[in-house]
Amino acid sequence: MKSVKAAFLIVFVSLLCYSTEVMAADSDSVSATVTVQNISLSVDDGTIAYGILVAGASKSTIDLTETQTVTNDGNVAEKFNIKGTDSVDWTLEAAIGADQYVHKFCAASCGTPPTNYTALAEASYTTLAASVDPLGTQSLDLEITAPSSSTVFTSQDVNVTVQAVLP
């Protein structure tokens, strides 16, 4: 019986010596916050009335004192892109033609068109501003050239889309 007690004591002491269990504990916390990314823009005033134009004539927002202001309403830097659209009866093209109009944009040092103006495309976006900080703005001037001839003599909606994306 003495040998069993001695063997048990040896095993018990061995367990105590090699035990990795910690008998004390401590904790703390980490304060964490998160904000959801918001990509947003607005265009002020967002309306241009070019009026009635002679076939092949041009008019710009500078002529009308209607420079538009695009504002980054989001909470991260944004890239602004721009594209034009066909109207119901006219197509947006790089050069005027029968029922084909040209719409151009300028973002800096616009001066008298066509200085620094870029033709809008209907199928794809073009960069208007590479990076605009939150609450930052980008000026936008537009110039339209009416078709060289038209079969339609009613008002046409020649809308422009400005898009905000991550740079």
C-alpha cells in the first residue's frame, strides 16, 4: 500500500510542476467605430435652357452665365465622370450632321469655346475630375452645337449625366 501511495504522490507532484493552467485573469476592451462609405454628388443648379438655335449654331453655358457646380456630397474622395445622351430625335455625335448634334464639356480654363472643351460621348463616361474631396466642388461648362439640318423642330432633351465613383 505504501508503494501505491508513493506512486500517486509522485504523479500528483509531477502534474503540479508541469501544469500550464493560469489561475489569474485580466481583461480590457477596445473601442471601435465604423462609418459606411457614402458616394454622392449634386449639380447646382442642374438646369440649362439653351433656347432656340439656328441649324449648326453653338451656344455655351458661359454665353448663358449658367456654369454648373458639381459638389461631392459623399464622405470620401470621388472621381466625377460625365456622358451625354441622344435625345428622342437627335443622336449625339462627334460632328454635326442631319439630326446629329454635338455636346461638349469643359472643367477648367474654359474661355470661349472650343478652348479646352471635350466632346461628350453617349456610350461611355469621360473623366470630369480625377479626385474631389468631400464637400469639394468642380465647375462644369457645356456647349451644344445644333444639327446642321433637322427634320424635327420641337424642343429636344439633350441631358448630361454626371457620375461619382471612387478614384
